Amino acid sequence: MVSVCIATYNGAKYLKEQLESILCQLTESDEVVVSDDGSCDGTVELIRNYKDSRIHFFPNERRKGIVGNFENALLNASGEYIFLADQDDVWFPRKVQLCLKGLESNDLVLHDAVVVDSELNVLHDSFFTLRNVRRGLWRNLYMNGYIGCCMAFRKEFLKYLLPFPANIAMHDMWIGLRSELKGEVAFINTPLIYYRRHCDNASFTGEKSRLSIWDKFSYRFNMLRNVLFQ
């Protein structure tokens, strides 16, 4: 069974397109777990009115931010295999198939993506090439290549991931660094999603950081401390 975990926040503009690209790849026993963080743009209505019993909705009682929002989705996932999904991307048709094949002998897989703008115009053919993505704890602590929308992992691996530490800035970086220490990871060099970048993104992974030098040092220090000692 596959669980696709989506954290939504004011994502109504793109969410239907993403859901359609996901649902057509799932079996009747799979599920899409949606955690919402207090949307006020029609996202909640879109989800509640969706005519598909595979969609399970778990709104937060109070705002948790992107890390806590994904944690809520993960805590409610039932599947043996977990896929993370952003609310505004579009999955390619063979994503589930190829990721499940990779998970036959690995704890986590990370695949490439085509980077696009809000209208799906291609900005970069390969996120892996754009960010020079490769293995390594220190490498990804310095420049993270583990983006959640390109991840799938075994549910049993959650024992190394949850609960998310309170002071981490990025859940996907946390998952990637923990997988470097605790798991077997496979990289799939084939792009399997359109990774949409636009002014309304909840995160700015892949773009120039707006953080100060001190902020960069602080969140990396906190991340490393948690990765090594939690």
C-alpha cells in the first residue's frame, strides 16, 4: 500500500492538477493523506468536495508551519511505502512505478525533477544538474539536494525520522541527512515530476537563500546536532 503525503496551505490554484497526476497512478487500496495548515483560499473546500475515497483529510487545529504540517500527514499515513508531495507540482506517469522498484532494495529513493515556472514552462531540465545533487552527509548539510517532493521511503524508516526536532528549518533536509546515516539510499536520475517554482511557494528550496550568514550557520548547526544525537 502506498501513502502519498501532501501538506497544503493556500494551494487551491494548483492542487487539483497535482491530485489528478497522483491519483491516476494509485490503486484502490492506496491513499492520499492531506494535512492542511489553515488555508483560507478554497483549498479545504476543494479537498472536502473531491469525489475520491482514497483522499484522507487531516486539518491541523492550529497553524504548525510547513515542518509540522508534513509531520501531521506522516503521522496519519497507513501505507508501507510513503511518498512526499508538494501541493503545486505535477507527477510524471511512471513515478510511482519507478520509485517502488527502487524501494525493493532501499530504504529511501530520491529522483530527479524538471524545474518549471507557474505555467509549466521549463526553467531547468534537471534539478540534479542545477544543484549538483549527490550523496554525502557533509555535502547535503552544506547544500541540500534532498527535496521532499522527489522522495519516497519505507514506512518502517519513520522510526528514524519522527518526531521531527522542534528547531529544524527543513523537514526534507532532515529526512535526507538521517537517511545518509541510518538507511540505504538510491538516486533515480530520471526526472519524475514537474517541480514548480513561483512566487507563492511555501519554501524556497533551489533558489538563492534569503537567510543571513548567522541564520545559515545556526540552522545547519542545529540540524547536524539533531541528526547525530537524536
